[in-house]
Amino acid sequence: MKVTFDSKLYTEGAIRKAYSELLNKEPPQLKKGTGELIIELPSSLKEEDVFEFENMALLFTIEEKRR
């Protein structure tokens, strides 16, 4: 399952950290589109897990930008 993030709102590091925290493994390479960051999640994840992943990425982005 592909998840797309706006690169103006999210950082690559935050997305990688959220992936590592949620799945306990190294994240795959992010694909960079025009203003987008795209990551492939395992298809076995439930919809609520995807929402949790997106929320974690947002929180980690806020943390990074506050520093």
C-alpha cells in the first residue's frame, strides 16, 4: 500500500522514524515525486495502522521542526 505525504508538511526523517517505530524494521527507500514523499507499507497493515503511521509521522515532523 502506497502512502503519499506532502513534502512541505512532512520531513523524510520523520516518515522513516514513524515506519521504524510502527514496524520495528528499517524503512524502504522513499520515492520523491513533485512535492511528494511516497513510501510503500506492507499490505498486511490494517486501515487504523495506516492512520496511526500518518499521525506518528506528523508528530515526529513537529518534533524535528521545533528543534
